[in-house]
Amino acid sequence: MKSYLKYVGVVDKSDKVHLVGFVRGVNVITGKSSTGKSAMIEIFDYCFGSSEFNVPVGIITDNAQLYFIVLSIKETNIVLARTSNKQKAFLKEETTLPDIEKLSMQYFEDNCFIAIDNFKLELGRYFGLEIVDTDEDLQDREYRKNKKKKERPSIRNMTPFMLQHQNLIANKHAIFYRFDEKEKREQTIEQFKIFAGFVTQEYFTVKQKLADEERNLKSLENQQKNINEQHEQNSKELEGMLKEFVAITGNELFDVKAKNVLLNPANYLNQIRIKKVESNYESQEALGQLQKLKEQKNTLYAQQRTLQIKLKDITSSVEYANKYREHLSSLPEIGDAKIHLSECPFCKTSNEIISTEANLLSNAIEWLNNELGKSTYLLDSFEADRKSLEAEIKGIKSQISNVYLEINRLENITKDLQLNRDLEEQGLKVKLKIENLLESLIDKYISNLEESIKNSKREIKKLQGILRDKFNVEQKFKDAKIYIDNAMRQIGVNFDFEDSYKPIKLNFSLESFELWHEKSQDEHIYLRSMGSGANWLYSHLTLFMALHKYFCSLGNKALIPPILFLDQPSQVYFPTTIKDTDEKFDAKKLKEKEGEQEKTDEDLIAVVNLFNQMVKFCSDTLKETGIEPQIIITDHADYLKLDNVEFESLVNNRRWRRRGFIMLSEEKEDKLQ
């Protein structure tokens, strides 16, 4: 996105404006300590919607009644302002900016101050942030305490890509601003695909429809599974009834198998209703079935007995293994045995027998230790076998119960005859049971379940196609990682990392936002383990420059403005704990205060290179992408001799040594020297 910060300013209690102007590319604010340099990043953050006011207490907070910034976004300008009232913020669009130096409180009209939540939404729209619902599955809301949708993407989650505070820029434990808050961290990572322009609101709508349809398909398939299981059960039940009918009457009710009857129950119900029950009293079918069932019963009992014997053996083995393990655990593990040479006290002849015994003892120790280790695995194996056998025995018992039911049913045929119930009557009873079963199944088989499943699968395929063809988020993430990692290698090679990290090969995860140096394919060294403040500083700079180069390469698809604040990047070489209070920056004097004056030239060269690389980065990115990033550096380093640009052009009247950000009446303007 083509946007940059034009001004940071305050209106003091005398209605006077104090401001700093900026341009695209590298901007430097330099000066001695306690002049308000670090306040720039805090004023920007506050005017950009922060709920916290972190401007350092002092001259600025004592004198300011309003803080403001001016942003250029695409073809327009927006003025953002805040007072001490954290509940409201000012937002006004200006196609043509008024004279900023002549602003007063009169410009900041009350009707342009809106509630802070509305302010964030309105500001987000200027950056193209119009997605309102980021849930990918509507059912997720049911698991939240408030039952509401996720927080909508916020411009506040853009700030981690833009701000590197003084305590962050060379930090080995933290890389991104506000990532100490778990919720903010997760939101920023999750919303990267939005900020990078990978997705629109349609993406989340399609994802929600897909999740709903996948649940619908699962429900339909479960219904299908239940019907199939019921169908199998009905088939067994019908087959039993048909066998019973044959056993009673000696005749087949149908000339097809039970499964075929269930495929079209209505057709066979019509056939059975007009069929008369006729019996063959000479049929031996019942006796034949009864004989087979008794043989089956004996076979099942034999199988059960065999398995029960195995189970008893396994149970005994488990009990033994438990006792054995308890016994072994009470024994200490033996490491070695000391061997003393035995010799005759008179002739001093060595006795070799003890060495042989020692070898045998060593072998015994090794065996015992192996046994101690094996006992757990042995017990686990026995337990698995016992569980399997118990399941088999349970299944066989169920089969035996079913066989007894069938035997009783056949034996009841004879008993009913003895009670003067002829075979036709008994056959009619079975026929009516079959009719009832078929009637209960007719409605179920009319259902259009299979067609519903096909339609659901087609809809899922269609939605997946939209996600793949229109958004292809997974591939975009892969491409983004490749671009960022390659950019980090191109940028990082120009920084003076320690020799053990050369050539630097930084990698960045878009899933976790972790940064590491790939020493080898199997060895990743994370930032916290890289050692040296210089390595941490260069890692931060390399990553953020690569991220902004990537955003610039996306053009207007990216929503994040290419603005990067760097507060005190030279602190690794000229620590901020050493107060810089002189009228002119003196590197040698600062190093003397630190007690490392012998490193002055070496550290100054490193700082010069740092600024050179940022200038080069902005220039190269403009050539490659057509968008020039804006880097705003607040530092006390000054009068540096850079390669291809005058340092004064980067400072551009932003030197605060005889004055501060807020210039009181008795202070004089800094003059270029």
C-alpha cells in the first residue's frame, strides 16, 4: 500500500503547534538524551488507536493538550488526534492539507471526535480493512463464553509490524510489539492472511459454508451407516423368520434370499399377502435345521473352551510377571564388580581363576540388567493378549446364545403341535411377523438419503474449488515464506553477524512468528540462543525489512502501511544507559564513559553500515516494487559519513541537541554544523 507518515505533532496549552515532518525513505531524528526522540513512536501509537498512553512523563506531557499525526494514504490525507481522553479520538480526511504549522485547537472540532472503537473501525476502512466476520466455522461460537463471533480484524494488530521500541529492537526474547499478550499475539498471527491481502470476507463466508456442509455430510453418512447396520440386522432377522417358516411348513415363502427381499420390501409384501400357507407334514426340514444347530453349538463350545484355557494361561503369566517385576524392582541395578589380582604370597605367582570368575559375573550382571528392562514390555504384551482373548470369548458366547434361541424356536414347533396348533397356524403366525417387518421398512427405503449424500459431496467439492481457485491461501503462505526468507538472506548478508552465523540463513515461520538461523538442515538456532546484542539487533532489522519488502511487493493488495519505527538501533554499540548530554554527538567520549574507548572506531563503522543498509534497502525496494518504505529512526548517533547519501539529508532539521521536540520560548533552534 502506498502510504506514509507525514507529521507527528502536539498542540500545547498555549495553542502552539510543535511538529516533526517526514518523507518516504529513511528519516532520522537525532539528538541528546531526554529530548523527546522516543516520544515519537509513542505519540504515533497513541494516535493510531492504542488504549494505553505511554508518552514519557516530562516536558511533552506537561505542555501538550493534544497529540496528532498526519498520514498519507493512497490519494488522500487523514489527520488523527487524541487528547488525554482515552475514550475518544479525532479523525478527519483532507484532500488538500491545511498549513500544519498554523493549526490550533480550533481545527480539531468536537464533532470529529468519535468513540475509540468507532475510530478504529473507521481508520481500518482507510487501509481497506473491511472484513467483519473471521470465524471459519460458525459452530466455534458455541464454545466461546460469550457465544459471539471473533473480534473483527483491527488496525491495532498492524502495529507489531510497524513499531520497534527501544526495549524491543535488540531483544532476544521478543521480536514483535505487544506479543507478550497471548490474545494479541494470536490475533496478529491469525490475521496476517488478511493484512497481506490473501483473503476477503468471501473467504470466511465460504469457509463457514464448507464447515456446515461437512457436518451435514457427516450426519448423512452416519444415518447411512446406521441404516446399513439396521439393514444387516433386519436381514438376519428376516433370514431367521424365513428359515422358521420353512422348518414349520416344509415350503419356501420366497425363492430369493433375505437380502434381496429387503431391497424392495413393498414388492415382496404384496406377494406375501396373496400367498396361502400350505404345509408339508412329511418334511424333515425342521429336524435337519435342528441337527445343524446342535452341531454348531458343540463347535462353538469347543472354541470357547480352547480360548478359556489360553486365557487362564495368560492370566497366570500376568500374575507371575507382576510378581517378577515387583521382585526385580526391589533389587538394585549392579554396575560393575571390582577385581583384585590374586597371587601366591610366597612365590608371587598370579592366580588366573579369579579373572575367569569375574567374566562370568560380568555376564550375569548384564543378563540381570536386561531382565530388569524387559519385564515392563513382557507385562504389556500379556495384557494385550488377555484383552484380545476376552473379546473373542465374549463374541462366541453371544453366538451360542443365538444358537440356543434358534434351537428353542424349532423345538417349539413340536410343542405347539402337541397343543393342537397345526403347522398352517404356526406358519401363518410367522408369515404375519414377516409382513410386519416388511411394512415397518417401506418408509425407510423410500428416503432419498443416497441422493442427499451425493448432493452434499458435490457442494463440498464446489466450495473447496472456490477456496482453491480464488484464494489458494496455503500456496500463498508458502510463496510468502519463500519470499521473506530469501529477502532476509539478501539483506542479512550485509550486516556484521558473528562469524559463527555467517553466512546468515534466517528463517521465519508464518504459523508461529518464530525466527531462527538454519545452521544445518537438522540444527535450528533460535534468536534467544544466538548470543550477542549485535546478532539480536541485526536479526530484528533483517526480519522487519524483509517483511516490509514483501508487503511492498504485494502493492495495494497489502493493507499494512510500509512504515517502520526504529527507536535507538545504535544502542548495541552506544548503550542508552550512558547519557548523551553534550551539544554535539561524540562517539569517542561516549565509549570512554562506557569504558570501551578502544572499540570506538570499530563500533562507529558498524553503526554507519547499519544506516547505509537501511538507505540501500529503501532504494532497492522502490526499484523492485515501485513502493518506497518509510523508516523513521530515532537515535543519538549523528554526523555519520554514509556511502551514497548525506547524513544531513536524512536528518533534515530533526536534530535536537539545543532544543527538544517541544521547543520552549527560551530554547534556540538547532543549526546544522
